[in-house]
Amino acid sequence: MKKEMRDIVPKSQLKSIRNIPIPEKQLKEEKNHKEEIKIKEKEVNIEIPIRLIDEPTKEEKKTSRRNKAIWVVAVLLIFSLFFVISSVFGKATITINPKVVSFDVPQNISAKKNPGNNEVGYSQLTLSVTDSTFVKGSDQKQVSTKAAGKIVIYNNTVSAQKLVSGTRLSTPDGLIFTLDKTLTVPARSIKAGTTTPGSIAGDITASDTGEKYNVGLVDLNIIAFQGSPKFDQIFARSKTSIGGGEQGVIAIVDKSLMDTSTQNLDQKIVQELISKVSKQLPEKYIIPDQAYTITFGTSSPVLNQDGATVKVTGTINAFALDAKSILDNVASNGGQKDTLGTNDVKILNSNLKSVSFSQINDSLTIKLNGNLTLEAVISPSQVLKSVSGLNRRSALATLDSLPGVDSADVTFSPIWKLTVPDNESKVEINIK
């Protein structure tokens, strides 16, 4: 390597920037600047005390471990408490919307008391209601009349029996009536091993005047046959109510007023009959409007000094149709797809009206106008049995598969409760 030779120069003669003299003014400014920096450093100089942490003692370590254990136990106790609360107080709410169908009913229906598959069934209901009304009289009169009525005389002997006018008949209470006209009662007959007494209708009149002979419907015996076998073999029963007997002063009642009062009483009885028969309807059955007949029986007015009491008995014969069988019948003929999937239904709405009907033996032919709205009936006990112990997802799937269910939902309280309780008291079932 080539060496570079330099002259040796005294230090005092070296030319360096360090050896260039600084002006006095500049030196003074630099000195002032350094002093300002020191002052600022003093202003921001904050002493932060430093704490020395001693190494924990064995006792302190033991206490720390004990505290941690307490916290762990506390957390476990809280979770256990939540579990107990959810088990003891946990509830499930099940909400179900049943299926509903509305459909038009065929105009002509053939119904039977014992229907077959997809045939319409019907039930016949008969009941009576008796009511009375008082009609005030406009004046009074003196009367003396005898009670009277129609009877049927029966003959259970092998020979015909002639009864002359004036033949006396007696009630069980000893009241005497006489036969108005002579008649002959035919002998009994035997057909296909069955014995049928001979019979004939006749009229009787009380032996005396007065209200005590107004006996209504009653059995009578012929006094002349008393003590002989004919006394029990030839007898009479009233065909109509026996009445009209009066004695003394009675009211005079206007006939038109009596007729109007009787008509009003008839209308009242009709409403009572319809209400009463509706309450006796079997489940799933409905009586279309006008699908019934009503007959009236009016007894003779009972008169006193103030007016007359009219008594009327009304009897209804109604035809009730099985609504579910109507739905099945319509579905079998292609008129309705959804049959609700269950035989348990209830009638939500009906505006059926009977145009006409006829009955032959156990078959009913009825012409209708209108439609029906039916709803599936869901059994709460069946719902609980189906979903008990299931989680929400499984419970919803099970509920959706139950017959008659349109939609369903399940909620829990508290929210961390995961399954439907087995206890019925902890499950609320709402069927909309």
C-alpha cells in the first residue's frame, strides 16, 4: 500500500474549524439559550415515586387461593340456582291455531240415521213445551155448564159390545160421565199372533155442572160392568182433554182478544222449543233453519170471574244434520280438499236454511241453501302428551304433524329452559 507523506505542522498552526474564533455576541446568545432550556427542564421535571412491591408471603398466597376458591364456588352456586329455578319455576307456553274450512253445502242432501262411509248422518229430536196466558174479561155472566170431551172405548173380548146412549163411565176419582150416543165396540182381532183390542171413538158429558169435572186426560171404566170380567176388558181413555165445566159467575172474554193472545202464546212457545232443542243437540250436529215441524195442542180455556186462562202445548220435531259428515260427503265428491284431518270439529258459523224436506223410514231428503264454517277441535291433553320432554324444535315438528293443527308455536320461561315440562301445571296451552 502506498504511504502518503505529510509535513509535521505544529498544533498552533493547524487550520481547523474548531480553531476559528466565535464572535462574542453569538457566544452570549448561545449561553442564554442553554439557560432557557435548563429552566424549562426544571419546570417539567416531575418526580414519580416508585413503590417497591414485596414478594407475597405464604399466608398471603394462601388467602389468595382461598378467595379464588370462594369465587369459583359462588359461580357454581349461581348456576345451580338458575338450574333449580328453571326446574321448579320453568314453564312452557304452547300456542296452536286449528285448521278452519268454509264450504258451500250441496242443495240436495240424502241423510240417514245410520250413515255409511261418506254418507250424511242425521238425528231426530222431539220435545214439548207447555205454557199458558191469562186473558182479562170485559164483562160477567151467570153460567151452568157441564164438562165434555172425546174418548176411545176399547174391547178386549171375542165379541162386539153395544153401548147405549147414557151409559155411565167413571174416573178413578169417582166422577161420573155419560155416553152421548149409542155405539158398538168391535171385538178384538188377532193378526200374525198379535192381539189387538177393538176400538171406537165417542163423546161423553159430565153428569153434573162445575169445574171439578174438568179432568183433562183420564182413563174411565164402565160402571155397569163392575164385578164382571168385562170391567177390565172393556174400558175407555180420553182422546182429548175433558173440560168446559163451569158453575156460577164467569167473565165474558172477547173472542178476537182470546185468539190474539193464543197466537202470541204460540210464538213464545216456538222460541222456547227452538232454544230448548238447540241445547240438546249432539256435538257436531246442526239444525238448519226451518228443518223442523211444530204442532200445537190447546186445551179449553178455564174461565173465572176475571177472565180466562189459555193453556197451549207445543211439540217440535227437528232434524239435526252431522256437520262433519256433510264435509266428508262434499270432499268425497270433489267439492272440498281439506277435511280438517280429524273427526272432532266444532261449528263456527252456519247460515243453512231448509227449503224442503221429507222423511221416509230412517232416510231424510232435504233441500238446503247456504254454507258452513267448521274448525278442528284440538285436545289439550293430547298436545301435552305429544310434546312432553321435547325441545322447541322437536315440539314444533310434532305439533305440526298433529291432526287438525294449522300452525303452532312454543315459548319457554325462563328463556334458558330447553324442554317442555312433564308437569301439566307448568304448561300453558292456548288454542286460538
